[in-house]
Amino acid sequence: QTSVAPVDRNIVSQENYYRLLDQGCEAELVTRRMFGRDNSASLSERAAQSAQEAVAIARTEVDDAEYLAYSLYVLSQVHLCARRPMECVSDASEALGLFKKGGDR
């Protein structure tokens, strides 16, 4: 029998936690491919959709700044690959602010 890692009490539900991780991992994997040779429009769209879904879950369903910061970081990387610098800077700045706040705890 496999054990499931305990979920932080701040997280609304285990289901939302795993949805967040799935979307974040999907976005990160696709983004890594985009940083490589394949930077097609379909990959860019897929990565953006997954990253935006992860950010939405982190903002609305999971009460944890670290997950939101990581999700925003991944989304900023998607924007970087897709050559959308303003969106990249915006998401990266928000993520950095959250990471800095987390370090103050």
C-alpha cells in the first residue's frame, strides 16, 4: 500500500492540491520542451493553458502563497518562451514578491 504525503492544513482539499500539482507539472514539462527546439504555437498554447489553470487553482482553491508563487513562476517561464516579455515580468514580479514574503515567516 502506497502512502500519500500529508496535505497542509491550509489547503482546501486534497483533490484541489493534486489538480494544482498536475497542472503545474504539465506546464513545467511543456515549457522545458519549448526552451529546447520545439517552440510551436500548439505547445505554447498548451503550456499557457496548464500554467494559467494552476495559477487559478492556487488563487481560488488553495490557500498557500508558496504554491501560488511557484505557479506564477512557471507561468512567467511560459510567457518568456512565447516571447511575451510584459506578461513574463508581471508574473515573475508577483512570484518574487510572494517568495520574499514567505521568507519572512
